[in-house]
Amino acid sequence: MKYLCSDKINRRQLEDIKHPRQLFSILVDLGLVSGQNTQFLEELLRRIQRYDLLTEVQHPKLQISDGVKGLIKYLKDSYKKHYENFRPIPWNPDVSLSLTKVYTKLKVISNDRKQMFKIGELLASELDIFRQSESGEHARRIKIDGPPAMGKSTFCRKLAYDWVLGKIPQYKLLFLLEMRHVRENASDLESIIFDQLLPKDTGITRQALHSYISVNQNSVLCLFDGLDEFKCTDKSKTVIHDILWDKLLTWCTVVTTTRPHECDKYLANCELYFTIQGFSPSDAIDYIHKYFTYINKVQDAESLVEELKLRDVKAPPSKYPRDSDSKDDHRRYDLLCNPLHLTFLCLLWEVKACLPTRMTDIYKEILDCIIKRYCSKHGIQRSGNTLPENLKDEVRSLAKLACSLLMKGKMIFDTDKIKSTMLLNLGLLVKDTGVSKLQVENICFFYHKTWLEYFTALHISNIIDNSDTDIRSILQHIINKERQVCIFLSGILTHRATPLFKLLIDQVQDKYNTSEDIFSEPFPLLTECLVEAQLGVKYLTPYMPDRLIIHGSSHGLQFSDVDVAVASETGLGLYGILEAKDESLLQQLIDILECKNGVTCTDHRHRCKHLILDTSALSHDTLAMITTKLSNSSLCATVLEKRNM
């Protein structure tokens, strides 16, 4: 083995080496091997085919104290107790499903820096995120994002349960930490662990835990679940930020989940980035059958699958339907990709045999089911679908509380803010003795953040026409910080959502006027709200300019039909590629503008008076080609203005 080091150690030193320990000592002195860096040693062992020693180097048999052994046992027992079975519908304790049997593997798209993954690759297992490179390296800072209710927390719980089952042997300790419960003034990781996970009579001290983690960082896995729910004045001044940016615990592996775009700057240091895609049609069919099998209603499973037409879907359709497709079917498909929403659809099919096509309607119907169940259980009479006035008042008070919390950036509140036992017994709120295992508190929080957002939207919809309320500042706040509330609010108000749409349009136009990328937020939010409100793009026409902008880029023509429609109708523009002499793409552009070849958008031609073209990357010949094509098209706007952006 020593001769494999001839390029690192001089010949005389090599000849003097008589024992492996001497070689190891020299490698340490040269900085080629250390407790935190074993890559060179691992490569040597591979070359001499000593895979037995390689395994010991990669997964050393640690000297674990009795206190740490007790900690490991406690964590495994706790994770097994809480995550082996879970209740997908918290207000219905009769439905409890096995995580191993019901959890359908979520698809993850990766984007890596170490070439361990192919961009766009779909992982076969959640454990693939720990894949090693040929040199034995693996990512130590991993970001996983996904839309609301897509299964990020379930993903973390599945990893924790995999650890309990021994499927991640390289990690001796795994800490699953919920970011919404992290105190802003937490000084170190150990204080967060003790606060959330460990009881008063734990057999290990903070100092002993700190020492073990510090010395054995390679064998510690931390799951930071829901970074977007970590509410504090400045995340950059917290211990969580220091860990994510390698200022602390550099060699620990940290997996962080968040909603898209909400914590990008805090997670920019992550080496790997995955997006949870959600259920495929076959995943959804499997989940539906498992749900109804558990409650002994197998026949309902097949009838739901047939109603959803899942077996006819060969591949996921485009996010927004074309004219030849059923809009309801496509919107419903978007909902069933989401694990939580699919669970709600199963429940609604079981109880009401109804299938809403909008996310807002799902939450509305589920809330109605919850209240009906409560009324039936407590002998409260209802007149048809009308709620008794006292229950209406209770729902309004909960909505007002939710809005107050979200406007203050909070998710947890004291139980004494709830005056009614009815609200506590509905099942939407979780009552706890506090996040800390060491300090008893009486707190409440919504069992899922989307319910907090839905109730916030309910309250705003109730006060939007109230002249005594500064509704503009409230709408401005949710546009900037709570996009999911905007989507719910659009779904609740539909045509009454004009104040929200006006503010969104103002922000998009401000970006245009300052030459910023208009297709970053809030433009995607504008299109999502438009779809949820089920309003045509003509709804926005009176508020928009009469110019159409086309930006040159190297990313290809990638936009949805709704984006095209909104951009065309409103004059905000299309984002695509106009490479030199690429006639097929130029023709695609003309087709889009003329609504040809199945492109779904409203007749916008009466709105498009000017075409403003980004010419920064286009040659004179290409510009001439575009001019010719536009002049030969049936567009009303044939004026071409050059603009370097």
C-alpha cells in the first residue's frame, strides 16, 4: 500500500516504512488523512481491494457511552411510537395508517454540484439522497422543497422511521426537528434537541451530547423540517443559519425542507437540491386503494379511481388544460398529485361522494364535514346546510385569530386565546403542553399550515369590503409574505377579488418599469390566483398596458398556456428563446401570438399594439427574419421596437 503513495511521499521515507502505523502517521502529518477527512485513505483501500477495512473507515464502530446508548434507544422508541402509524385525518381517530404500507414514495428531482445525480433524475427511494460519489463523498447540506401539503413532513418522518429500521446505518444519531417550534434565542443545536425531543430524566447531559456530536459529526443526521415556518426577526442571526452555512457542525449531514422560494437565500449553501413532485397516477391509485382498504370500503376505492379517470392518464398532463381537455379533470389531477389533498378527496368521496375541482372548494367541503361531524356528535341541530349562528361566530373568531397570527408572523398561540371548547374539539387545532419537554406550557397550533392560511383568507374575505379596515396593507402583506393565502382568497372571492388582482398587477408593472424580471414573483402568483378564481384572462384586460414584450433567453420556450394567455392579454410578455436563425422557435412564437396549433389563450390581438423585443442576443439577420414573419402574420401589431434589456 505504501507504494501507492509514491507521488505523495519521497522514496527514502517509503523505504523506511516497515509498519502500516508508520505510513498512517506520515499521511496524517502531510494532512492527507484526518478524523474528518478520510477520502485519500478510502481510495488506497479501494485500490488494494480491502473493502472490509473500507467499510470500517466509512462507518466506524464508535465508542458509545451508556448515556448516548440510552439516547439512541429513546429516540428510536419515540420515532417508532409516533411515526410507525399516522392519522391522515386528525379529527377522525378511527383512521390510522401504517407509514410503511401507506406511504407512497414521492418523486424527487435533483440538481447537484458533485455530479452524483443527473439533473431531472427521479429517485427510486428517499434514501438515494445520501448517495455517495465514486470518491466516497456525499452531500452534507441538502435542500428539499415542495408546494404546500406535498408531503415534506411525511418525507422527514419516513426518513426517521427508516433510521429506526436500520436502513441508514451510517448515522448513529438522527434528530428530527420541527422548525416552527425552534426558539429564536436558541444558542446551540443541543438546546433545540433537549427542548423538542428529550424528557427531563434523560440519561445524558447537554455537555455530553455536545461532546459526542462534535467528535462524531460524520455519524449525525439532522432533519430541519419546515424552515419556512421558522418565525424570527432575522434568520441570519440564528444557530440554524450558522449550521446551514457550515459555521457550525460542518461535517454533520443536514436535510432541510421548505416551501419553494421562501428560504432560498438561507439555503443557498446547500450542495444538493431536490423538489418533491408528488403522486403519479399509479401512486394515487395505490394510495386510494390503501385508504379504502383500511376502512373496509374497497368498492369505494375503485369507484373513485374510475371517477377520476386515473387509469386513462398515461402521463401527467400540462399544468393548465388545452381546449381538447376537460378543465375539471386537469384541475382535479393537480389536486390528487398532492398527498394531503388526495386524502381529503378520499374522505369527501367516502362521506359525500363529491369531488371538488379547486383547492379552495376542497377545504370548504372538508370544513363542512368537520362541523357536521361535531354537530352530530354533540346533538346540535342544523337547518339544511345552514350553521347555527353561535357556530358561525365561532368559525369567524377562529378565522380572525388565524389572520392575526399570520400577520404577526406567528403559528403558535396560547390556549387561553380560545374561549370555546368547540374550536378545540373540531380537530383542526392541536392542543399541547408546549414544545419543550422540560418546560410545561399550554399552547395551540393548526395541525397543518394550510388550515391557518385558509382561515386567514376566510377572515380577509369577510372584511375586504369594510371601509374601516386598511385592507390594502393586509393584501400587500399577504402578497409579499403569504402567497398561499392569496390563492385561497382568490378562490373564495372569485370576481370580488379585484383589489387583490389590482395590487398584483401593480407589482408586476413596477418590475417592468424598472427592467426587472417580470416573470419572477408575483407574476406566477398572479397566474395561480387567476386559475383558482376560475376567471378568464379577459378579466384583467381593463387594468393592463397595450404592449407585448418578448425576452430572449437560453432556457427554451417554457411557459404554460395560462402564462401565455395572461402575458398576451395583459401585455406583460412571453419568456422564451429566440436563438439566431431558429425558424422552428420563431414559428412557434407566431403560432402562440395567433392562437394556432392548439395553443389556448384568448383573442388578445386587439390588445397588442406594440411588440417590444429584447435584441441583446439577436443578430441583424435574425431581427430581419422576425420582422418578415411578423409582417406576414395576421397580427394587428407589426411594429417592432428594438430594446436592449
